[in-house]
Amino acid sequence: MFQHIAKPRTTAVILAGGTGQRVGLSIPKQLLKIAGKAVIEHTLTTFEEADSIDDVIVLMAPGYVPDVEKIVAKAGLKKVSRIIEGGATRNETTERAIAALGEGLAEGEDANVLFHDAVRPLLSQRVIDDCVTALERYQAVDVAIPSADTIIVTRTHGEDGEFITEIPDRSRLRRGQTPQAFKLSTIRRAYEIAAGDPNFQATDDCSVVLRYLPDVPIHVVAGDEYNMKVTQPVDVFIADKLFQLGSTAAPEQKDEAAYRELLTGRTVVIFGGSYGIGKDIAELAEAYGAHVYALGRSTTGTHVENPEEVDDALSKAYAETGRIDYVVNTAGVLRIGKLAETDNATIEEALKVNYLAPVQIARSAYKYLAETKGQLLLYTSSSYTRGRAEYSLYSSTKAAMVNLTQALADEWAGDSIRVNCVNPERTATPMRTKAFGQEPAGSLLSSEAVARTSLDVLLSELTGHVIDVRQQDPTASAGKASGFEQALASVLDRQDGVA
């Protein structure tokens, strides 16, 4: 008879003892906000969503434990089991974590531990899973990527400055990242031996194992370029942009019955529902049993640029069904031309329909969505990442949709209202045909495909995300590529993408 071997508990230890001195801050850099959230919240959320992680312990800079407690409580991070003060050094902080991890373990029981820098908020689920899997075979695991730069070794000669003494073979050099993963018994033993060395000091934990347990092999898991450490002022800017561009895959429901169960009896209000993507969303949702209000200028006479008409449409839907669960805005106008040659009426129309209307829709929808803990879904265009000549009005308002989405998701999080933004690739819609005429068959994404993804977003727990929809849909490889890898692919592919 086979004896069942219990899977060891796996704990992520978030090392958050650093300060913000190098980025010129008076607060620890892990509390700095990037993409609307503290850096440490992004990091903790990554581990919260990791299936291979059982619980999380935070080692925070002295004096700032209450700040992290508030973040954890507001974000509803269930896996964070303890938040304790870190030490004066990285080594002392790790020792405190090891002591905390040992509490509650039976004699002879071992566990897995992943030490991760709080200021590496772009960590992928793939790296976490690879580390945990590697611990099934190895006692110590590091994460690293090849060095793209030539590394030089220098020596200082007085006032003459530095001089090169060696240039190591770059093919063998790696840039270390975190997490660093260990069997708890292994890292504990390494620190016990190190405690007897009066000259002991180290900046990472793998070096402690390498020096004091030389017979223990340290396996290397492939990291990725996105797993950057927010250390310098430029890192703050880069990380913020990566979060803005990072796309997310919307989880699909397992079958048709699941869609019907989630949508039956729900109320969906769609502005811009006369044709194209909005009309397709309406037909899908209605087929699954939802009460759908597809509103548009040409069908219901609803002008999204008129706040009173928006209020009236929402009020009517609520009066007739007693609830509003989802509000979608696909309305938009595409005006191409040089700004200096554009008349005031065209500029006013573009700003009213593409920017002010979504703002007004959000304001009007808030009270209804707060009641149902529903979702507001907006739309951007692949041109939001970089404005192009003759698209100044369209590109700038679509970029505003991304910022509006992220701001409202943060602002409304306490009310459990989700806000997301769909970013379709060039899509076959009447608006595009009017602007560009007929285009080669197969060169455009279908509006039905965008509608299906939009429905998946509405039924998900996502909030604050930009969801790319492409012909070669990144959702198909979402398990293999991170959202940031998908974002890079999307940016590289964008030529004249206009939804």
C-alpha cells in the first residue's frame, strides 16, 4: 500500500524593509503608488493569485507595519497571515522570517519558503510556479536572467579613477532576481552556521547557502526581464508604464450553461448598442437571459453626449428591472485629419462623445453599480499607446479611457464596483468602414469576437485592467506569457490599429 506524502506548505516571504532614499522619497519605496496602487500591493496580489502559494508573511520596514495592514485589509488579501517588522539588515530580516516560519511546524516537519523583494511588483505566475516545482527536487533555488550587458571588473587607482582589470565571459553571467526559494530546513541551517562567522554579511540568501552549505546545489530558474526591481527614479516611471500597457486575459466560462446562470435576470445597459460591438454584446447577453438595454442614436435616439439622456436611460432600466449590473459604453466617433485644419464643431463632437460621455456615464452609473457590485466597461484603441499624426483627437481621448479606467477602479474599489477597459485590435465595425472603406478580408478582427471577450470581462472579477483582443488572441497563450509579454507583442504589432 502506498503511503500518502503530504505536500509541504509553501510560504512567500515578502521582504519590504528597504527605504525610499534612492528614489528620493520620505517613505519606503514599497509604499510608493504605481498604476494607482502601492508597489507592495501589486506584489502581494501576485502571490495572492498564485495557486502554488499557501500563505504570505510580510517583513516591513520598522514603523510602517500599520500602513501595510491597511493595504491588506482594503485589498482583501486573504493569504497574508502575518506582518512583522524587519531588521536593520537584509540578513537580520531573513532571520526574523525564518523564526516566524518555524512556529507551528511539528518536529521534523519541513516547508517551502520563497523570499521575494517587495519592490519587484511585475513578477509572473510562471516564475513562482517554476520555483515551487524546482523545490520538489532541489533544496535551494535562485531566479536569474542572462546579462545583456558586458560586465567589467574594475579597480580604483587613487585620484586617477577606475580602470578595467577583467572582463568576464558574458555567456556565463546571469543577473540575479527574486524569488529565492528554499527548503526551510536548508536556509535555517545556513543561517545557523553563518551566525558563527564574525564577518558574516550578505545581500541575498542564495549566497548564504553557497558559502556556508557548499555541498547544497543551487538550481537556477529562468526569470524574465519584466521582473525588475524598483530602485532608481527611472524604475518608477518604467514600472508605471508597464502596468499601464500590461494586458490581461479575461477568463472564459466553462460552458454555455455557465453564461446563462450568470446572466439570467441581470440587467445590462449598453451605450453605443445600435451596431457593431455594442449590438453584438447586446445579442449575446440577451441570448443568455439578461435584460438588455441597447441604446444608440440611430435606434433609441439616445445621445451619449447628453447627460440628461444618459440619466434617463439608466433610470428607466432600473425602474423596469430593479437593478443594473453592467454598464457598457462602446459609443465613439473617429475623426481623422490635421488638428490645425479641424473646425471647432468637429473637435467639440470628438471630445463630447469620446471623453465627456464616458465620464458622464460613469457618474450616472455609480449609484446603480454600487448597489449590485457591478461593473463599468469602457473601450480604448490600440492607438492609445502612442498618438499618431492626424489621429490626435481620437488617440488622446482613447488614452484618457485607460487612465479613467484605472483611476475609477481604484476609487470605486471600496464599493466593490469593477471597472475595466477593452482594447480591440483593428476591428470590422461600421465606424471603421466609414473611415477607411472596405479592407482586405481577414485583415480585421470581427466585432463578434470582441463582444465575446467583452462578455467574459463583465463576468470576471477583474478590475482596473486593459484587456487586449487580437486576431492572434493573447488569451490563447495566457498561461505561458505574462500580461507584460503580451503587451510587448501588442505594441510591436500595432501599426495603424484603430478599433
